[in-house]
Amino acid sequence: MLALEVIRGVDQGRIYPLPDGEPQLVGRSSEALPLTDRSVSRRHAELTPDGHTWWLRDLRSANGTWVNGRRLDDRVALTPGDEITCGETVLRFTHTDRLIGGPAALADPSGEIPAEGTVALSNPRPQSPDAAQARLISMGETVATISHAVKNIMQGLRGGAGAIELALAKKDIEMANEAWPILSRSLDRIHDLTFNMLAWSRSASVETEPLQLGPIIKEAIDLLAVQCRHRKVTIQMEGQEDLPPVPVDASAFHQAILNLLTNAIEAIPAKTGRIRVVLQVDEPCQWVIVAVEDNGDGVEGSRQEEIFQPFTSSKGQRGTGLGLAVTRKIASEHGGTLQIDPDYSEGARFLLRLPLVRDGDPGDTDVPGSSAGTGPPIGEFDD
């Protein structure tokens, strides 16, 4: 099988097999060949198979695509051994059986978590026994945490489904109504866990465009309406009416708000719980601030940073410890921050800050290029 091997750049050591007959996108937003190099465009180049030949063409990337030191103006047929330069990353087009056997970082389909495999490294970088052992321990702890969360959710699903099945057998609609919330909550939890795991492992960059934040927040609040009615709690949205558009990835921002609201709902008491979402602009600092306030028990000062660590939860079996970690990651990907207000005394207030203007073209590369490999300095081009 043919493959692309990263021989220079931040992803050095990764190997991307090229399945026969399947075109492949190279870039930061690629699912099959994701690169984390910020000088690579989201859609940088495309590989297309034609029989036994693979063709490469540039997709008007900002820093161009180079093969063996020559910039592509048209598509070109690749030969094993060719070196492809994208931004600061250099990849070698090669047969997998020509790579030296050893532990290699295989690109996971999710685009983020490398898996150990017995293939391919031209320059394998051995790990010390202590580092390898620490990595295995960390992986084991992560798997155990996720398995525990899934097991608890499955118990809720089975319990709710069993109760509904019994109610249907007895044709007891009241019993079915009582059992449905158990099943519904478990479905919400497995949904949240799955999407947060995907977000946490994602390496592709967010794709931003100027958007009004209010409608996205309103949509997230609407999705939680049933949950709020069940617990008899309220969510109120306030803030400036004339907010300017903010460069965000709509899907990622929606998930961040949904995580913050879900966290608040689980923290507040039933019947008396209330949540406020406040939107405001900090003009001098060029930030938009989304504050999510609740009247729960708050977070102790000693834990106000710990709660943002992955798999850290104070909710017992109800939590997976990914929601706040993922939300902070999303904020960081937008050039923003997520913090808890240490001075808020009526519960908890989370402050999501996002820049009103992002430097550079968010659809393009994020750093000026230099000459990775042969050729003139990398220039600026439309993505």
C-alpha cells in the first residue's frame, strides 16, 4: 500500500495510508489526512487515484504545494520517493513496505489521537521505558474513566427502557410517563459524552465566520427547555441588543454554550434554580463576553482551575469531566478564554471571552510561512 509519511514538521512521524480508489484531502480540516501545522491551509491539496497512479493538485492554498522543490501550477502524477511540501510540513510519498518497521504514530480517523501500530517509521523515535509506562498508565486511566461513564449511562438506559416496557405491557400510560425521564436523561448524557469526546480529540481547526451570537445561544437554550421544565428551573438571556458579529465556528460555539448551560442546570437546585446568560462587549479590549451565571453551590477556590481538567468532575456518576475541558478548548481555538469568576458569590459565573476580530484570514493559514524544503519563501495566496 502507498502512504504519506511526515518527515518534517510538527506532525513528524505520522503515517497516512492511502486506500486504493479513495481521493484524499490534505489539510487541517481533513478527516483522513489531518495536519496540525498552522501554516497548512484547511483545504490545502487533493490526492486523486487513477488506476495505479496518484495525482496531486493544489487547492489554491495560501502557501502553495511543492513537489521536490517545484511549486505546483497544475496537477502532477506522483512517484514513490517524491517529497511534498505543504507550509512547514514535508511529506514523503512512499510504499509502506519500504518504511522501517517499528512503533509509528498512525493517524486515527478521528484526526487526533495517534494509535500505536507495528508499521512504518523511517526515523523512529524510541520512548524511554518510563515514558512508555506513563503513557500506558494515562491511557488506562482514560479508558477506565470513559468506561465507567458509559456503564452508568447504560444502566440508566436499561432501567428506563425496562420500566417503559413494563408499562406498555400493563398498558399503564402513567407508569410510562414516569419512566420516560429516566430514559431521556440517559440519552442526553450519551449524546453529550459522545460529542464532547469527539470535540476533545479533534485536531482540525475551527472554521470561523462573522455571526450574531444571540440566535446561537437562544437555540441552545431552546434545546434545554424540556430539561428545565422537568426540574422547574429557568434560563434567562440578557445583554446588549446591538452586539457586532463575532468570528466563531457556529457548531463549536453552540457546543460550548450547551456545555456551560448543562453544567449550570446540573449545579442548581430543582424548583428554585435560575440561570442567567449575559452578553456584553468590552470595547477597549475588543472582546465579547458571554457570562453564564447560576445560583448553585458555586466552586471552591481551590478547585476553580481543577474543574477545567479533562475527566475531572464533582457530579459523581452524573458527570464525565469533559464538558468544561472541551469548552475551554473551544474558547482557546477561537483565540479566547474561559474562566470562572472568583469574585462571584451567589453561585458560579463562567466567563467566556472571544475576540471581536481575529488576526489574519480564519479560512487560511495562521502564521507566515518560511521555506520548508527547497523553494522560495512561502507567500500569501487565497485559500
